[in-house]
Amino acid sequence: MVSSDGTPLELSEAPRDTNLLPEQTDAPSTALPLDPSPQVPEGGYGWIVVIACAIITWWFVGTGYSWGVIQGRLVKEGVSKASTLSFVGALMVAFIAIMAIPNARIIQAIGAQKTGIIGISLLGLGELLSGSTTNNVGGLFATTGFIMGVGTRLFPSTSHCPAQYFHRKRGLANGIVYAGGGLGGAVISLVMEAIVRSLGPAWTFRIIGFLTLGTGLPAAWMIRERAPTQRRKLVEWSLFRSLRFDLLFFAGVVATFPLFVPPFFLPLFAQSIGLSASVGAALVAAFNFSSALGRIGLGLCCDYVGPINALFVSLMLSSLSMLTIWPVSRSLAPLVVFVVINGAANGGFFATMPTVVGNVFGSVRVTVAMGIIVTGWAGGYLMGGPIAAYLLDAFGGTDAGITAYRPAMYYSGSMLMAATILVGAMRLKSEKALLKKV
């Protein structure tokens, strides 16, 4: 399986989709073994692996979600416009999708531990080099966008390794790992704001880089696989003959355009309504903390209301908060409400999508199906934030107040509503398939 962040989850076991009967899955009836052995330790060294993976996820996911803090300061210093700088952060996170399929071969070739070490090394190196390019947009594209982006893509061990050590507690283990990314984004954004206010963007990059290497490399070294990653087909074009797959694929394509708009633009928006830069960073931290809770909460909801329903709720909450709460947030209180709801729904999307894929298409094809789906997110990751930034510039820019941000808000909310409709259509298709079986 591949996680919502683009990470392979090849040995994880997905809970049964309560929206579907077993015979409704699009996968063959014969499932591949989910564990490297019939008996898993249910802990032991597995807890060390969980902690190590959570630390790695802390940096890989948290750094990308904190880009808005640095972007806000660079815009303020006149390095470039938000529409240009947002491309830097977008390129960094876009590698999650761009390398979703080829990354599986890297894991198979050298293993999770070595891949994790290379990834964390590139991430830290990119941050250190970015410290010398804060006045050069081209340099930021090369260091932050490309080097950090490639490093961010190489964090495979954060998902499939914990699954090798747990069966009954697998959900808890994966929940801890995924929560690390949201918590990392919350803490990193606050730390970045404190450092950038005192020392400037250059030393912010350098200090975060040293912290990334100092904690991430030991964590990556502690990762141990109980069994090597299995070699499987990377692309299966026949999946597109399934209408349910098509609907889910395009729902993901559309939904990923607006998902990074709030964390990228909250610091700038906060300043436009008279709040300080530190409050903007705190809002990004709250968004990331809510995202961590949403990943766990909506992930658990999959077991009770069904993954498709949980994904539908996640997208609906994201859309409604974008369309109804953010545009009228002229003060801190409504903005906090938006941040909490949208952050939780944002995290819920990433937590529920792999479960939907695993349950609808079965364990045999879940790795291939999720790899294709995540690859389809590349356009949204790369262009979603910049489109919002260009809309902001077209309607007056960062100095024009809240009205200049509203077109970007409505664009984001409308895209999410379209994704919600596609998931709803998939739900109806599943119900019709169920009725035919009865």
C-alpha cells in the first residue's frame, strides 16, 4: 500500500470497508500475505521503529507544512512575490507525487533504512544550502524545491516498517507515526517563527537543517525491517476500466490543488487582517496540530462509518470551511475556528484515502492502485498554491486586505466541493453494485 503522503505501505493490513461487501472489491479473491511471518511480535523492538519513524515523519512532513512561515518573511523582505515563492514550496511537496511510483524500486533495491538515511541527508543538506540562497529565488528552487523535495520523497520506512511488528496494534502504531508529521509541523512552524524573527531566514534554514540531521539520521539508522520489501508490478492500466477507480483518481487530482493553500498562506493572511507574524505562525502550528488529530480521528472513523463515508466527510468539511468560514474571518476567533476544522479535515483526507483504496480494490492491487493515485496528485501539489497566489496578486496582492484573498478562497473551496461530489458519485456507484449483488 502507499500512504496518503506517497509512502509505500506494502505490509500494512487495511480494515474491511463497511461500505462494501467482500465480494464487491475489484481485487482478485486471492490475497497476498500481509505479514512477513504468521507471528508478529506485537511490539518489542517495533516500538523503537515506531518512535524512529515518527521522528522521521516529524521532519519530512512537518517541514513542508511549515513553508508558509518562511514564505511570509521572504515576501515581507521583498525577495519575491508570494506567487513565485509559493512555487518553491509547491515543488518541494510535489516530489511526493512525482516520485511515488519510481520510489518503490529504490526501496526494493537498497531497503528502507538506507533509503531513509539518504532521504534525511538530502533534506538536511537542502536546508543548509537554502541558508545561503535566501536572496536568490533561483537558488531556492534548486535547494528548497529540488534537493529538499527529493529528500522529502525518500521516506518509505515511516509506514511499512511498523506494520511488520504489529497486527492487533497496527492502527495505533501507524497512528503514532502519522501524528508525528502533524505535530512536527506544529512545532517546526513555531520554532521557525521564533528563529526568523531573531536571526532571519538564512539562519532559520541552517538551524532547522542541523536539527534535522542531528535527530533524523540516528532515527533512520534505528529502523530495521523484519522482511525485505516485495517486488510487485508498479503500474496496472486496467484499473482505469473501473468507474469507481476513475472517480476516486480524479477526486484526488482535484482535491490536492487546494489542500496546501491554508498552511502556505495563513501567515500572510493573518498579517493582512492586522495580526502579527508570530500569531500567523501560531495559526500554522494549530493547523498542523489539528491535522495530526484529524489523521487519527478520521482514520478511526473508517472502522465505524466506512472509509468512503469518512473521506466524503473530510472533503465536505474542507470545502465548507473554505467557502463559509475563511472568507468572513476578519478577526482571530473565526480564523481559529477555520484553522481547527480545515486542519482536521485536511489530515483526514490523507488518513482515509489509503484505507478507501485498500478496501475497494483489495490487498493484492492496493500498492499499484495507490501509487497511480498519488502520482495523479503531482499537478495539484505543484500548481495548487501558485494558482491561489496568482489570484491573490490579480486582485490586489498581500497589501489589499481580506478581499484580495477571497477569490483564492472560493477557488480552493470550489475545487474541494468538486472532489466531494466525485467521492459521492463513487459512493452511489458502490451502493448500486451492492444492490446488484443482493
